[in-house]
Amino acid sequence: SSGINAEYGVSLTLIYLLYNPSSIVATALYCSLIVVHGLWFCEVAFIILSPFKNTSWKMDSAAHAMLANVFFCWTFLGVVVLMSGVAVVLDKHYKYRDNRTRHIEMNGLLESE
């Protein structure tokens, strides 16, 4: 059910992006939800079709169901941390670039007078 919630989040974010295509926050949310969705499919495949011998998925086991939820939560947390890190790096890069450009423009204006 966690993967289904990610699908709803992607759908709602995509609808929001259709009406506000310049929203950077919605674009970042859309990208992170796509990453979560893809990783969740990989994890489900790993859980169900385990490459390890003598391991089988028991559908009626509460412990196995909770393990799947833990996998999803850790994946979601990892994606949030990764996207936050990317946002911080891009923010620092563009602030540095804008300050440098502004400094160069101000020097050019002062020299021309």
C-alpha cells in the first residue's frame, strides 16, 4: 500500500505541475516521488524474489509485513535526505554565482563612470 500512496503523490504533484509549470518545489517533489516509486518497485522485487536461498516471503506473517514497511520508510527517508542535500548544494552554488555576478557588474558600473 505504500507504493500506491507514492503513485497518488506523483499523480497529484503532476496535476499541480500542469497548472504551475514554473514551481521549483513541485518539480523537486515530483522527482523525489519518482525516485521513491522506482526504488520501492526494486525493493518489492527483492523481497518477493529474494536471491538468497531458503528465504520465502510469508504473506500472512506480521513480521514480514512490518519489514516491508520499514524498508519503505528507510527508502523514503534516504530520498528526502538525498534531495535535501542536492537542494542545499544547488542553493549554495547559485547564491555564490549570483553574488559573484553582482560583484562583477558593480565593478563594471563603477569603472564606466
